[in-house]
Amino acid sequence: MYFITAGEVEIDLPSQRVRLADGTFFGEIALLRRTNRSGTVTATRKTKLLLLDAQDFHALIERMPALAAHVRETAEARLADPLTAGGDLAVAEIAQPPGEADGGIRD
């Protein structure tokens, strides 16, 4: 998962391109589902990112329920958007416990 501390990125999804800037994040859906994501991310200007790897992400959301809720709400909203829902994950997958949608594969 990546947090944009400065700059801007463009995410090329199957149905559209999305731009994200300072204070936003991406990659949360892949971490929540423990799967690969099909979008391609490109910096559109000089960008600084913070990286949170899968192991640290899962440990962090276990300790911080409010953060977990915010990340899940953001993921659900992104998947519910008809323009971005054409990605490689279905909205119903977010509700499944980790491991069920991916056959138990872990990062």
C-alpha cells in the first residue's frame, strides 16, 4: 500500500484513469484481498510515497480498528464506483474474510 505525501499519480484501470494526489493512498484493495491488482500506477509529477508492506499493514489494522474501517470504507467506495468497478475485484469480495477469495494464498 502506498501513501502519497507529495505529488500526483495516475492509475490506469481497465475502464478509466484515476488521478490521486497528496494525502491519498492506493493499493489497499490488493492488501485487503491479499491478491494482485491490475491497475498500473504512474507518477505524473515528482512524487514522494510512503510504502506499507502487507505484513505491517495487517498488523497495523489489527491494532487500529478505526484505520481498518477507514481503509475498508475507501476500498468499498472505490469498488462501488461504476467507473472503477471494472477492475479485477468484485465488491462482494471485500466482505469476505481474507483468504476465502484467494484460496488461502498469503503474502
